[in-house]
Amino acid sequence: MTRTTIAVVDSKRLVAVFGPRDQHLRRIRAALDVGVSARDDSIHIEGEESAVARAAEIFEALDRMARDEGAVDPDQLGRLLAVATGEKPAERHAPIEIQQPGRQLVPRSAGQAAYVQAIRDHDVVLCTGPAGCGKTFLAVAMAVSYLRAGRVRKIVLVRPAVEAGESLGYLPGDLQAKINPYLRPLMDALREMMDFEALKRLTEQDIVEMIPLAYMRGRTLNDAFIILDEAQNTTVSQMKMFLTRLGHGSKMVISGDTTQIDLPPDRTSGLVDAARRLERVTGCVRVQLGGADIVRHPLVQRIVDAYDGRAS
């Protein structure tokens, strides 16, 4: 067992080096199998001699980055870890331009990059994949990008109001209060890319619209970016109704996790059915994301694997 210490004079730099909620620190610990702690504005590392040496080099590089640039680039950390572990460095993917000062969204896996490119290239995109792989977040980011670039006039965010074990009728309040919990994940994604006042203004002007799937019937949406989230919980007839709302100059992104269908057992998922029916329809494409595309807490991927019978 080898130990070493790196002095970091500025405590603010130490926070930048460890990352938000210690994300950088956890990545280094996991990749190099070293113990890391911080005391007295110093980083203490212990483990196998070669691993400690590699970790020390990475922390010193991150400290220089924090000193010179004021922050640590997660992609640069990924490249440093790839070199240290002998893995191929992650490919740098084209960013999503959301035109927010100091903010750039970049797909974090090859699958996510293919998803974003599919949205750019096709008018109807069906995306399936497990929790945490960026299905909703990236679709909303692309919608914001298209709106701010003037390529669409409005964003429409849609979800089926299907209960996952609880009864909608027992929720308190009027209809809007009852459906708000279903639309909350879409609102959360939007708030990652817009400040509260801007989002409130766009919502009041009906430029950003969040509605339950049932309210889509009878509409035709032109020059709109339309996202159907949790689409695994649509029926076949609901999916047909939704798809036929597509108007001129519009895009549709339909996402869901086919392992989490909350429909009654005798109902076929509209997402599963549409993926089969639209397989050879020009202008439509399906993207399948997997465990390698999960970008939430690292434990999420292990949880998904456990439910899929691949526990490690």
C-alpha cells in the first residue's frame, strides 16, 4: 500500500477539482481503485503504487486546469482517465446549441450522439432505452435549440396520464393540479436550459405547451417541436392519434422505456407497435439506447443490469 499527498493551496480549487457533488473524485476512485480524501487543503491518495502515481498525475492536472480556467472540464477528465487506464479516449461529440451563456450540452456517449443526429436528420424519431440514458433530456435540449434558432415556432411536450400503481383521482386539486405530476419531468428538463422567468413567459405565451396526450386529439401542429415522453404507456390507437398530429415544418420525438410499461396486461404498448410499423417508413427512424448510455449516478446502470438479470 502506497500513500501520497498533493497540496492544493486554494480551497476553492479543491472544490473544482473534486467536481459538483464530488463527481470527479468518484470517477477517479472507481477508475483507478484508489482511496482519496481531503484534509487541510490537501489531497491524500492511497492504493497500489502505480495507481497512486497515476491518480496523483490526474489530480495535479485537474488542479492546474482549475487554477488556469476556473473549472474542470469533465470531458478532459475522461481523456486523462482513458490514458491512465489504457482505454480508448471517448470521442468528442458535436454540442447542442441552446444559446445559453456559459452552457453547452454535449452527448456523452456514441448512442446519445446517434440519437441527436437522428433528430437532426429525421422528422419522426422513436427512441427506446432504460432509465437515465438521456431520452427526455436530449430531446428537450434539441427542442430548445430549434426554438431559439427560429427553426420552429413552439415546443409541445406531451405525456400519457397513466398511473403507475396509484390512482389519479385521489390526487388533490383541479385537473391542472392532477396532471402536473405527470408533466414534471419535462418541466425539470426545461429548467435545466432556461431560467425561470424566460420559461414562465414562454409558457404564458403558449410558445411552450405541456399537455396530457388526450388533449392532442383533433389538432394539427405546424412548425412545432413535439415530444411524447413515457410513450411506452400509450395504446396503439393513442399512438396513431399522436403521430397523425404532425404538421408542416414540425418534428416529433417519441421516447420511452419498454421495460416499464404500466398498461394492463391485455393492452399492447403503442411504442412497441409503432417501432414495428414504422420500421420502413421514410422519414421515421428508431434509436435504441442501452446501459452504456446511462449518465445518471453510476449506480443506476448497475440497478438496470440487476433488473435485467445481469447483476455484478
